[in-house]
Amino acid sequence: MGNQHVAAAGARTTPPAIAGCPEMSSAAPGSASDVVILGGGIAGIAAALELLDAGRSVTLVESRNFLGGRAFSFTDTNTGVALDNGQHVIVGCCAEFIAFLDRLGVRDRWFLQERLRIPVFSRNGKRGDLAASRLPSPLHLLPSFLAYPHLSLSDKLRALWGMARARFTNRDALELEDVTFYQWLRGNGQPERAINNLWNLVVEPTLNDNVREVSAAMGLMIVQEGMLSSVSSGNLGYARGDLLASIGEPARRMLEERGATLLLGDAVRGLEVSLEPKGGGECGSVAAVELASGRRVVGGEFVSALPFSALLRLLPPEVAGLEFFTRIGRLEWSPILNVHVQYDRPVMDLPFCALVDSPLQWVFNRNAIAGDPTGGGQLVTISVSAAWDFIGLPREELAPMFLAEMAAAFPAAGEASVLNVTVVKQREATFRCLPGAGRLRPDPVTPLSNLFLAGEWTNTGWPSTMEGAVRSGQQAARAVSRKSRL
């Protein structure tokens, strides 16, 4: 859910050994005792907090004038309303992200269901719910599943068999990293309708990719941890207000209060690297970072919390050509599309719903989420994961296309006047959990002795989610601390 960032714990994979170093050297790095963090997204914030706890001084560099990374808000120029770049969703098993919200003092700004309930509509208006009952896990979903109208009786029986197989499959098995979840599902008797109206309904918004594309290892992780691990693990939640007020601004205040130096609105333009081959596979170190303003920032250690594609562009060619970094370069991105529609009247009653057999996928009633169920008009957010069919189309074509789909799914939308439509495209929204991608994700330690990696794309065992981002920042900070003690 693009994500609607939701996730569950999964297998760790060990990357191949670091390749050799180039035979080069340059000036020695400058000396400093602070840690420089590149990127002010959730991973960078989490790393900064962890390092401050360890007694380190921290400088955080962020290209934009605010924190939050890919979880941000902007003011719509037509309406003056704060809109999120995309609808971000959490679930109950996102323990580290929920603890992160507690630490920032904003847990009350986020809603989390006491008991899972996802309304699911078909294009003809038929409703079914996937909901947790009071039965113990994994039986808690059974009553709603048996009443689920979007599968036939035969589909349900096969899906129950698939659930049982998923629960007891060892998702750490190496071969599951090399096949798609779709192949696993078909091999375990799942019909196409069950794959489309049940399995993909859960997997696509979580992994931002279709079950036909993601690895079986990651697909099973989502099912095991998000659906079957406990009664509360799938409880769904989201920010009650905009993301800047719910993450970015509170994080900025906390970091400033704790003495971190924030260099905002100044992008990193390059890394100065001293290439002096060392033992243990290390190939030198980072001397400084060069910023767009011309400023040169020196540090003792550096944590890159940038997207993998941005990091690779900053490295000198001889460093980017190392096997460690070329492996990272084989990771791929998946797009997300969000369409914000302002109607002159309410068009839906529920806070959110999912749809099958519709390009709408998920629709969120922002008025209800903010605690204002009517407010005269209604702001609706349509979230489309794995938006390959739409991301290349002009916004002028996308708006009427999705307005027509809203009118088909919600009769009141066909009668309402549309006051504003804002289309937000994110071509590089999340990394893809394709077969083999798990082996490309790096640990925090790199061939450069003082460069460490954070970001949800690193080897956290989680998909591309806010939970994975927090965990990656923590992992990187702890790797810095371990190295400092050596």
C-alpha cells in the first residue's frame, strides 16, 4: 500500500564476499569525531537517534528543507490543503516503527485498529470483509474468510489449504528466493481467482508488486507475519494528519533539542574518497562530502541513508565499480501512483476500503481519517501500487480515468462535483522484492572503512517499508558503534 508501507519480519540473506580493491591512493581523510548522516528520511532519523544515544555527535545532511524522506507532505497550490505524497499505512507487527513514533512523542497522531477489518468491494458494489475474530491465531480470520463473497466455495477450500501450507513452510529455504510467490501459489493448488482476490490483495500493497513478480520468500513472509502470526499483527493504521506533522517536524525538533547539527536544503553532490587498500577487504575511507552549496563536510564516520541509486551516483567511478556496489546497482524500483480528489460532498462512508477487479486498488477517506467525516466536502486518496500501467501516462489522462472508476465504484461520486484533482507519481517508490533481490541487499558495513549503509533497501529482512527504514537506521548506527570500539 505504497507504500502503504506495511511489512513483516523475514529471512536474512548473506551477500557474497567483498571484491578486491583498486590499486589507488589519495590524500588521507580529514579527522573529526562526529558522524555525518546523508539523508533525512526515516532511516537517517533512526540512525541519528541511535547514535545520539551512544554519545556520538551527529551532523545530518538533507537536500530538502524538511525531514521525512519519502514520507512527506506538500501544500497543494490549488487548494492550500496539505497532501501526503502517498498514503502510508502500518500494521500491528511494525513494532520498531511504532516504538519510533512513541519516541518522537507522536504515537497519538497515528491510528491503529484494535482489531483488523478490511472492507473489500468488487466493481459491482458487493462487499466482503477480511476481519479478525476473537478466535486464536491463525483461526482468527476464518469466520470472515468463510463469508468472503469474492471467492467461490471451491476457491475458499483451496485457499484454506494454501494458508495451511504457507503457515508451515520454512520461508528461509534457499530455493524460495529463486521462484516467484505466484509459482509457489500455483504449485500449492491456488486458482487464479484466489490469487487475484485474496493473495494479491494482501501482497501487492505491501510489497508494491504483483504476486507474479515477487519472490516466494517475501510473499510468504507477508502472509506468515502479517496475517497468521498473531491476532493483532495485521491491525491496520495510518497517520491521522499529514506526514510532515506526524514524522518530519517532530523528528526535526527532537534532533535539534538533542544537539544534532541539521544541514537542510543542501544536497550531497559527491563523496571524497581516500583509496588506500587495507586488510579485511576494506578499500579506503571517506574523507568528506561535498554539498551543492560548495560546503565540504568532514566526519569520522559516514552513514548513507540515501536511496541506492542516489548513493551509487555519488561514488567515484573506481569505487562504484567494486563488486559490493555493482551488486547493489542490480536492485530495481517499483512505482506508486496516488490520486487525491476533492469532492463537494461526501462520496464514501468508510475510512478506507480495498477493491478487487478495479484499478482503484485502495481508497482512503481523508476526512474520516482526520476525524472530520463530512466537513462539507470530502477529500479522497486513491492509492495504486505497482502502477506500471499508469506511471507513464500524462496526468491529464489519469485524472478522468480514475474519476470514472470512482463513479463506477461509489455511486455518490458520480453525482458529486469534483473541485480538485492532484496526481502524484513516484517512479522510484520502493525497491522490488524480485527473486534473487534478497542476495543483492547489503549489510551496513561497506568496503570503505568509515562508510555505513542505512535505508529500507539494505539487508533488514523486511520489505520496502517504514518499519524496514527504522530497522536499517538502527542497524547502521550499531555497526558504527561496533567499529568504533575496535
